[in-house]
Amino acid sequence: MSVHLDVHTCARYRRAVRALNVFAGSVARARIAERGWDPALFSLLLGAAGGPKWLVLSKLDRVLSSTLLSPARRSAPLHAFGTSIGSWRHACLAQADPRAAIARMEEGYIEQRYRAKPSPEEVSAVTGALLERVLGDRGAQEIAAGARVKTHIGTARGLRLAAHTGRKRQLLALLLAAAGNTVDRKHLQRYYQRVVFSGDALADVGVRFEDFGTTVVPLAPDNVAPALLASASIPLTLAGVRDPPGAPPGHYWDGGIVDYHHDLGMYAGDGLVLYPHFYGHMTPGWFDKLLTRRRARGAALDHVVVLSPSDEFVKTLPGARIPDRGDFTKLEADARIRRWWEVVARCDALASELGDLLARGDPLAGVRAFPKR
């Protein structure tokens, strides 16, 4: 199923609002001013967790696949670190035909259907079937090879109570982890260990993991799918993944628990960071969503470029918001599917504005400093 807006409607949206926000830190702005949108400026691609929110980025990803991420325009593949749906987006971009992979994921994701109150096992089964569709016949091999993109998949290995699959223990682990995290993010390490399935050394581009007992597991064709499924396995909603190949034994959960929008303090590289995102702000972990004091600020943003939908554009979307997981329960399946297809269609405006920006004579036209908040 697909929904397309006519040319006049799309043009009206473009005239009415500015769809795309482009924020860049001080170092990023200076380099882009000097060299334009040179793909070689970028060393790292980040992808956030966020479930259905990714639908506002699918059209941007198509443009990036043939511009800043194109092997024809780069001397070496870009490193990409993502969690949850961010890692799935990168898995599409890393395949030989990224646009075809994005289209498969888009259709399969939007057309998901569940019973009224699905069990974690049912959600995992549907998600696993979707992942199989996204990867196709050669996706796992292409992602592990890293010819287009060097993929790094973030997961959270459960410790103590979080290592159990029973609903009561999971719930208690989440409550204790959230409480401890409110006091200090370091307390989250009692319940979750960061395990990164890595196609190459992230340290080579300046990513330093110095917390959460981080373990790096070589990415291989046989663990691409288990790592991606684990990275998107929300506790209590999905069943998680047990003992992914090559990784420390245990139960693995959504990487967004630890790295929701990522702690940008982990980056000490010199290259720029490209970050297509749902928002103009970055929240480190899943439990930090209400802790605005932990959002990335200051020097942590110097090398970062964020591409995100503007608040004005979001107000024009169905429901005046970005899709989220609540749509699965708040909307009847057919209504949700129609709404999500319309969101994707309207996001042609984001892709159009990004294409214009990359082709513009003034590379900083419309590029703004990060808001102070």
C-alpha cells in the first residue's frame, strides 16, 4: 500500500512551512563553510532509538544514500553507530541497494498487524519476520562486509534482575534501573551492559566507550540478524534475544536503554558527526527522557550536524505529531497504516529541502547553531 500527495499539495506544504532543520556545531559550520558538503568531512553516522519515529527519516535516508554516504563520493565507508530502529536504518544503508532495503523496511514496518494484546513472543515473531524481509537474501553478508557503511549495532545485555525474562522480574529491573539512573546515570550500569556488534574499530574514528562495561563483538553474517533483533527488543514488549553468536552469554535487550539518542561525550574524533534525528536535541539514555539537564550541550555538539523535521512541519503531519509506539494501541490498524503512509509521503518535503541544501552555492544557507536549552 502507498499514499502519495499530488504535486500541488506537496508544493503547498513546502511554501507554508520550512520542513527541514539543519543544526551544526561551531567546528562543523566552519568546515562546511570552507569545503561545502564534502562527504569526506564526516567520520561517523549516528542513529537513535525511537520506533515508528524513524518514518520521518526514511526519505532523508534515501537522499543520503546517494550523496553523503555514496561510495562513489567517499574514499572510505562511513562508520555508523545505532541502536534499536537506528541500527535498522543503518542496516538498510549498508546494503548494496540501500533504497530497495529502505523501501522493504518502510512497507513491512508500516503494514505490521497484531492482535489486540500481543504477547512479547508474538511481537518478536512479527519483528523477526520483518527483519528477514529487510535483510533479504544477501543483506547480512553485505552489512558484515561493510563495503558501503561500517555498521556498529548497540545492544544492552541484561545483568542481575534484567537478565531474567519473567515479566515481574523485568518490571522490577526497569523500575530499579530508572530510579538509580535518576540519581546518576552510572547506576544504570548495575542492570545493563553495553555490547556493540562491530564491523570495525569504532575507536579508529574517535568513539570511546568508557562506561557500561562495554564489550565489542565482531560483526559477522551469522550474528547480524540476532544483533539487530536484540537492539530493538524493548523489555516487556518483545522477548529479547538469548546468547547471540559470538557474544557473552545472556539475554539481550534494546540498545536504546543505554544509548537512546547517545551520549555525545563519547566522541573524541576530529571528523564531523552526521545525525539524522527526530528532534533537535539529544537525550543519552532511555530513562533520561524527562531529565532535560542531561541533553547534549556545548562542546559535545561542536562536530555534530543534525538533520531533523522542524516543529512547524511536524504540526502539519496527521495528528500534528511524529508517529510513535502509542499508535499501535491508540489507533485501529487500518487507520494507523493510512496515517503512517501519509506521514512518509509528506516527508518528501524533507528530502527535497536536503537535496536543495546539498546543491546550493551557499552551503550554510539555512544552517543554524544548536538552540541553547
